[in-house]
Amino acid sequence: MTLTKEAGLLGLDDVKIFEVTADTSSTLTYGSAVDVPSLQSIDLSPNYIQKPLMQDEEVDGFYTKLQSISWSFSNVKVSFDVLNILEGGSISYNASPEKQILSLYDTSTPKYFKLEGKINYSPDTIGDFHLVLYKCKALSVHVDYKAQNYAIVSASGIAIPTINSSVLGGRKIRDYVINATATAIS
């Protein structure tokens, strides 16, 4: 069977984030997968460095290089583990009375994370499509509380190249992956 290079995509099936635990010239590691349930959308916009190439005081062309990718997503369910990565802070648990608290402090900083989303192909094809951003940081997190409706949690930020270039075969920002056989995010 030949791997298809194009097909209809049917929405987000699974999205996970992985906290970056180390990103140095010699090491790139991630923590355990944290599920981002009920994601409604992921939007990606590449940001390029652009400089005109001049010859005889006229524009002869443009130098263009990918610098980063702006991303945003929104969903109706979010865990404290996801918010803790997006916003920073700390999670505490009390046994009696049972409760969980996510606290933000004036010293809280968002954490870097890898974002991976799985999108299914249309029913007439096999396999799936994955998008991977290797090093993201939230620049904005917004919770919209609504009367008699789900709260909408939206976040936006930036994906930048990894420092490490050996683990991923270069200082990666993003991958799009087409799998001939549906593959779980690991």
C-alpha cells in the first residue's frame, strides 16, 4: 500500500503536552505525557525573519528563515496538570477535606513543553496525521467562565527551536507526520 500524501483530516483525536525537563547542547528530554482533553482547535502561524537582498540599491530578493511558530488552542476541559505547565505555580492536595489547589505566585513562570496532536484521516483512508511542536511556551492563558455552560480555556504562545540539535537531527521547531497505520501519541 502506498502512503497517501493528502487526505481529508477529521479533527483532533488526541492532544498531549510533555514538560521539557532538559534542553541543552547534549540533552533533550521530556516528562510524562499530560492529556489535554476536549481540545476544540489548534492554530499554528509560522513567523519568519525577512530581510531584503539588495543589489545596486534595489531589492533583488528576500532572505526568509523560520524563526518561531505562534500557536493557540481552546478547549472545554483542562486539568490542573495542564494549567500548571501552561502557567507555572504549584499544585497542592489536601486529604481532609479533600481538595486540590493550583496556586500562582508572583514568581510563577510558564514551563516549556512539547505539544503533540493526533488528527484522523477521512474514513476512506487508513492511518493518521500528527503535528508536533518541540519546544513551546504559553504567553497567554485565558479562562472564560460562562453561566450555565462550560468554561472555555484558551492559551496562546510561541514554539521555538530546541537548543539540542543532536537528538532530533537538528534544532527542530515542528514536524508534520503522516502515519500509514494509526499511531498513538507516546
